[in-house]
Amino acid sequence: MGREGQAILVAVFTLVFLCLILVALFVVFNRRKNLLLLKQKEIEKQFEQEIAKTQIEIREETFRNISWELHDNIGQLLTLAKIQIQDPKNIEDVKLTLNKGLTELRSLSKLINPEALKLMRFTEAVTQEIERFNRLNFIKASIEVLGEERIINEKTEIVLFRILQEFFSNTMKHAKARHLDVTLHYKADELLIMAKDDGKGFDMKEPNSFSGIGLSNIKSRGQLVNAGVNIFSKLNQGTQLTITYNYKS
């Protein structure tokens, strides 16, 4: 075989070798792509499961709130009206009490309606929670909305609202706070949420200080929607929750 034949043979072997390498790379690439797709589908599935779980928790919390309001607020109003009606001179007071009771029932009917809950925007939902606290005298609560309200992803709203619900629940059950202040600041690029109580707080240096009262769950929910969550607390100086959500997340 001459030199020309050897050169051709080398060229053919080299070409075949390169083709084999390309095939091998293609196979590896396909496998990795398929693994990434499977992983992505699994992440999406877990996300949807978490969203469904969060929706159920919100609904359960809402019905608990309705139960308390029926017992502690509307029940008391009806009892008061029953006492007032015993004296004919109190007829105007009875009318005022019953009108107040009807107003409260209308507010509750919105919460009972699943479609109303679904259509409620984030700011409106948080505002209703604050109004309920004040109505039932659970705590002196306030809300301030700054900037122009932005429409954010519905699933993100669900998670952010549940985070606030958990913080509120902790404030009511454990913090023994007298005041709760909430700020929703719609900035140009992000939504800044701050919730602060003046309760007993806790020592952040203590091991497992977050796990016992559900605050670790709050942080994990924030990660679910790529929201930054920070909790700061001091003994006897209250607790502050700060959530930062970038609209492009």
C-alpha cells in the first residue's frame, strides 16, 4: 500500500473515530437532557402539590376564623340584641345591634364563598385579615399599602398570603402581642412585605429557636416562590417578618 493509500486509511479511521465520539457525546447529551427534564417535571409536580397543600391550609384557617367570628362576635351581638329587646325603650339600640350583626354576616358570606376567595387579590385578602383582628379585638392591627399595587402570579400570592397567615397565627398564639403592623410596599421591581408585632419575641441565638413555632416553615415557603424571607426577633421586643419578592422571579 502506497503512502497515498495509507493517508486515505488514516483519514477514514480518523473520520470514523470522530463520528464515534460525536455519537457518544450525543448519547450522553440526550441522557442528561432527559434526566434534567425528569427532574424539572418532578420539581413542577412537587411545586403543584405544595400549592394545593397551601390552598387547603388557607381554607382551613379561613373556616376556623369564621367559626370564631360566629361565636365571639355575631353570637355576642345577637345575645346583646336579645337583652336589649326586653326593654321597649331600647328599640333603637336593638336596630343598631342587629344592623351591625347583618354587616358582619355579609362579610363572613364573602369568606365562605370559594369563588370569592379565589378572586380576591393579595392586598384585599391581607386587609380583610387585619380588619378581622380589629373587629374581634384579638389585637390592635394596622396595614399600610405603599406604591401602585401590582398583579403578581396567583400561585405566588397564595404562598405569600399563607406565610403571613402563619406569622399572624404565631403572633396570636405565642407572642402575646398587643399590636401588629403590616406594610405592603409595591416598589418598581419588587414587593416588600413587613409584618411586626410587639410580643414577647425570642432569642435567635437559642438552638432550634425557629423550629418550635413554625418559623422554619415560613422560610421554606419563601424558597418555594423565590422570595427572600428574613425573621428578626429579640426577647421582650417583638418579632419582625420581612419578605422580598422580585416581580420577575
